[in-house]
Amino acid sequence: MNKFKMCLSLFATFFKIGAFTIGGGYAMLPLIQREVAEKRKWIEESTMFDIVAIAESTPGPIAINTATFVGTRAAGFWGAFAATFGTVLPSFLIISCLSFVLEKALQYEPVEFAFNGIRAGVIALIVKALWGMAKQCPKNLFSAVLVVAAFALDLFTGVNVLFIIFGGALIGLATALISKNSVDKEAKK
């Protein structure tokens, strides 16, 4: 597939995801994974987990960051532009249109009930994304303790989430280096 067609395909795919997903970036993740890793094979399944981790730790919305990274992997700079623009454009158009009618529509009880149902669906999509990421994580005592500690820090203290993420990255890096050094020492014996 030539680069122009790939960029059009990236735009169309991410436009569809952006237009038909309610609930923000975390709700988009399972759809992005299905479209780009399972269905279209633009990236490997294991690479999707890495992209989500990077997208989550960089500034900006996770869905836009994920689209940018996938687009870059698939077609370079213009692929990143097409995927990012495809993700953002539906929200921009929908919000622009809804801003005129939303205030009046929210006064009607059926609309309020519809939004309550949408919230429940969004929670289900977020839990599905969490479950998918949890399946990819290493399953050992150290990882479990790190997850519980990060969750507790976020829930019970005023520590900024960015510091928790940065601290987790440093702890993971230190653990990997210590593990590598001990393996190297054993190999030399």
C-alpha cells in the first residue's frame, strides 16, 4: 500500500473510532487495539501495550497520543498527522454542533436518562481497557506490590500522578538493571 493510501486509511480508521466512541481516550483503547493490531495488523499486539504505556506517560489525551504513535509506526510523519487529525476532527465537529443545543436538551428527562446509560457503558469500556492492559503486565509479587502502592499513593495522598508514573518508571528501570547485573555476574562464574 502506498503512503497516501495508508494515510487515508489511517485517517478513516481513527475518524470512525473518534466519531463512534463515547467516553474519552480510555474507552477508545479497546477499539484502537482491535482496529490497528487485530484487524489491520498495522502493529503487533505486544507493541500496542508499549504504545499505550508511552501515550499514557506523555502529555496530552491518551487516544490522541496513541493515534499519533500508531500513525508514526504505520506511515511516518504524515501517518501520525492523518491518524491524529482523524481522532480529533469528529469530537471538534460534534462538540461544535452540540454546544448550540445541549443546554436545552438536558432539560428533558429522557435525555438525562440516556446520558446515565451512556455513563454505564463508558465505565464498561474503561474496565475492558484496564483488563486488557492487566493481562499484558508481568505477573509477579513485585509488580503486584508496585500496582497496589501506586494505587494507594494516588487514592490516599495528594501526590501528583505524574510523580507516581515517573517513580514507577524509575523503580522498574532500577529493578531491570539490578536483575541484569545479577544475571551477568552469574554468567561470568
